[in-house]
Amino acid sequence: MTLLPEKLTCITGAAQSEVGRPSKRTALQLTADACLAAIADAGLSPGDIDGIATYPGKSSEGGGIAPVSPSEAAAVLGIEPRWILASAEGFSHMAPIFNAVTAIACGLARHVVVFRSVAQAQARAVSRASTLMSGARERVDGNNAWTVPYGALSPINTFALYAQAYFAKYGATEAQLGAIAVNSRANAAHNANAIYRKPLTLDDYLASRVISSPLRLFDCDSHIDGSTAIVLSHRDAAKDLRNPPLHIEAMGMAVGGLWVGRHEGDFTSLPAAHRAGRMLWERTDLAPPDMDCAQIYDGFSIHVWMWMEALGLVPPGEACRFVEGGTRIALDGELPLNTGGGQLSAGRFHGYGHIHEATVQLWGRGSERQVRDAKTCVISNGGYGYGAMILRRD
């Protein structure tokens, strides 16, 4: 029987640069820091790396959203890749990883470094006009062009509609949504690289200002400067490296209608995320109850509920009650969630921080935030394009 491509690929190294708000290091320096550390973590040298990829590719939009290309990174790292992915779209943030999996399975590369670098804090420190939604911009394009004419000047306006609809349909409360932010902050307190580590209570959350009702300040992720990198290797090569290989047990992906301004469903779920979830579980014998922890995309807190339901971790309409009070999603709970602080407290790496945190847990590097005996982790990324992945350690 032909093996699925992800079964031939493992994560063998992972690292982050310092995370700043802002950082004094350039985006290229931060990228080199993360990539070199990840390569060394795998027990490899730059000369062993024959593939490189990033999300989403260097962006001409500015604002520090994607300041480093894979070609620039390769030059600084001193590698000569046989395979390179210069840009990624479609199933969003995980696209470079899924493409790297395919490249490795097809024999185009043996060891691939995938990085995600941002310099949004530096850009905003120079000028508030650096934001993609700035009034100084003469024209808005991409997915934002479908919402800005209707007064949705930020993705928060779009996803606030989802939160409102979810509240109305399922009777969810602000306190239940606040449990996501409070749990993330509690976990971030044990993560030295998280940008927000000060304790956050539910009362603090409820007292914070509303940004786009019902979403509040602490429901939003934060722009940062930094880089996250992972090394993927063919499983035949992985067994001889420094770390126990983390097997990519399964992956799932889908393209969402929001990316091109097409709405699907009743605003209480993300149908494309459900398609990614179905694909994920079709490619493994594992099931949701087998997950020891979960790193769920949290560009906004409402994403967590919708992704939990899309992945079948809870039934439709039950995510709000599952997280209530935070007990079941705590480090010692039924499903430890966003154990490094997620994007709400650790900073916005567009999901790559979640992947890094999954490696922290499965390699037992979590120290005070370590989930006991963690051997499996489900990860989801994206609010417009959708990717999901299960990592497993033997």
C-alpha cells in the first residue's frame, strides 16, 4: 500500500528567535537566529539543508507582515537549496509545510527548513500608517477589498459577526469567551518568550474595552517581531538525528470562501475548517479523544471555538461550555489548550507559534507548562485558508 506523504516526513528540529515588541534586531537577523537554532536543534548543519520555504512569501504590502523571502534567508544561512517555495496561499499558513511534506516524499529534498518571520511591531513603531488598514492607503486589495467597502476595516469586524451569531444561536456568554484569553495568559506566564505574561483575571477581561462587539481587547492577537522555524526531514533520515522524530500523523486542508469575499454558512461555523477537519481524521486511525493537547489558531478568541468544533473535539455549539471556567482546557485538564499562550498572549506568528509549541510539548521541553506524558497534539491554523495537522511522538 502506498504511504501517505505525511507518513514519510517528520519534524526533527524547532526553534524561535527572541520575540520583541519591538525587537532591536532586523527581520533578517531574527530569521537567521531561528533557522540556525532549529537546524542545530535537529543535529544538522546548514549544509545538510536542501529545501527552504516560508509563509506567505515576501510581501510587497509592507507593514512588516512578511519581510524576508526564502531566497534571502537561504543566502544568509549559506545554504544552496534544491527545492524552494517562494510564496504560499490557498490553505493558508500551513501551505509551506504541506508543500515541504510533498517535496520530501517525492525525493525533491531531504531536509527542509520552514520559517515564519514578522516585523510588524518595528513597522508600527516607525509609523501607525504601516498597518494594512491605514487610512493613508489609497487602495485596499486582497481579501480585505471584499469587506472594507462595507465598513469592516479590520478582520475583527468580520469575526465579530461570527461571535455575535454564535452567541445568539448557542446562548454563549462573554465570560465563556473570556476563558480562552484567561487560560492563554496563565500558560504564557510559564513561557519566557511570550510578550504578555502578567496575570489576567476574568474580571480584567470583562473590564477591557470592546473593539468590535462582542470582541474585546484581550480577544485579539498582537503584532510582534520575531521568527519561528522548524526542520522537516524524511523519516529515513530522521531516525539518526538528535531528537526523537515527531511524526506528522495526518494533515488536512481547505480553501475558505472568506478569502475571496464569499460567505458560507450561518456565521456560527467555518465550513472550510470543517472540510479540513474531515480530511485530517480520514488520514489517521487516531480520533479526537486520543489528543493529549491542542494548539488551536486564535487570531481572535472566537476562532478557537469554531476550530474546536470543526475538528470534532467538541460537538457543534458545545465549545463555549467546554471552555467555561477554564478547568477542562488548563494544563492539567481534559484537553490542555494553547499551552504556550497562543497568539493572544505569546504573539502573532500566524499559527507557527502553535506548531513550535506542539514540538515543545511532545519533546517534553515545557518545564512548568509541560503537559504530562504528552505524545499527541492537534494543531490548526487559519481564519481564511485552513490547515490542520496531528503530530505524534512514539
